[in-house]
Amino acid sequence: MNAPLEPHDRILRTYTEPEVTALLRELHERGKPFGIQWGSAAVNGSTIDGRLLVSFGDTSVATLLNLLALLREGLRTS
């Protein structure tokens, strides 16, 4: 598995709201078999230093990407 993204990683500034929304859809689909569901998760339009926030605790896109990486890795090894 790759090293986790840090919330201040410059690549996170390149993600758009539609891209993050697509990542949230992927999180919902990949998380279903593991009981990981955030029905209310959405891009909340807020930013910190140019980085979009996701509204499940106003977390950063880095957290979303790191969760997806864990789920993708779990599916490959199961």
C-alpha cells in the first residue's frame, strides 16, 4: 500500500467538486460489503487553504482518499 496522503498534500488542491463527489460514490460502493456507509457524506463547498472539505465531520479529501485506498487494498487481499 502507498503511504497515506497528508491533509496538506499539494495534489489535493487539484480535485474538483464533481471529482470528489465521484470518489464519495466509490466509497459508498466499496464500503457496502464492509458495512461502511456514510449516506450523508457530501462535498460541503467549504475549503481550507484551497482544499475541499467533505461533510462527514468536515474532513479533508485526503481522509476520503486514504479510506478508499484501504478499501481497495482490502478488496485485493480478500
